[in-house]
Amino acid sequence: MQPGRGPSTAAGEPAAPAAGVPLLLIIGPPGVGKSSAAREMNRLLEDSRTGSAYVDRDDFGVDGLLDGDPLVDLQQMLPSRVAEGAERLVVAWRIASDAELARFRAALPWAQITVCRLHAGTKELLDRIADREQSFLRLHLQSMALETARRFDRQPSEDILIATDDASPQLVAVRALRQWMRAREPGGAPEARGPVAPR
């Protein structure tokens, strides 16, 4: 076993990490800023010399990289990142229901998952999608964004809720990391639920 690497299976792939690896799962509707915020969170962790790894569902394309199911790819990818020295994981993922969130948790039983939902107002979501998507997919994404946002507003599943209206990815990242670190302190807990208004 090389220094800094965990045990491997007989097939040469890293074994499942020890239980309790911190994973911040970034969820939210299309256009809310999941990818931008998660990239910035990973950069901040790297700047603080915390071993971290970042995975974005959007980088997998329509289907998975290796399998038809992107979650299977994630199951194979994250243990390698931990074996290479990642102490914290930041994952931006498309979650549209409680059932999908439960499936994500079940796929990574070794991870200590904190769910951070990003939130934005209706007009903000629609405008962001309109600005970045000029194809026929625009109306589909806008409809999906509003449906997903309403579903999570009705049945909140997150540990942390951050508003992205008028907030840069850097500011969103700082707020999310601050609450994540607080939640991981002995006896700590995220701030009271509710969108964090931009300052």
C-alpha cells in the first residue's frame, strides 16, 4: 500500500472508505448555481490546505461516464479520490425528489452526507436559464426548475439552505462552508433553516 493510499480490492480498485468521510451534497433546481458554487467551495478548501475532491454531475453528460447510471460511476470514483488523500468531498448532483436523495445516500453508505440546497426566486431562476440556454431546451429547463424548487419547498430535505439571489458563487460557497463546518463541530448544528438572504 503506497503512502497516502487506502487498501485496494483484489481487482485493484480502492476499497470502500472508512465510514464517516464528510461529503457536502449540493442540490437545487437547474439554474440555481450548483456547479459554480461547488467549484468555488472546492477551491476554498484547497486554499486552506484541506484535502478535497469535487465532482459535478454535469460533467458526466446525459448518461454516465462508464455506466449508463451516473451514480454507479460516482460509487467507483469517490473511493479513488479518498484513497488519493481527499478528506472532504463536494458533490454537485441533480436531485429532484426525496426518492432520488435516498438512493444517493444508499449508494454511498460510508459517507457522512450533509445536504446543502441552493435556492433562488422564481424570476431569478427563469432569467438565469434564459441567459445561458438559447435552444429549444430553455422552456423544458425552466419548467423543470420551477417544479423541482416547488417540490423541495413543500418537502424540505436539506440540512443547509442557502439563497443565491444576488450572491456571487464565492459568497454562496463561503456561507455554505461556514455552516458545514459548524455542523461538524461537537454539538454543532447548521443555522436555523430558511434561505440566507444576501447581505
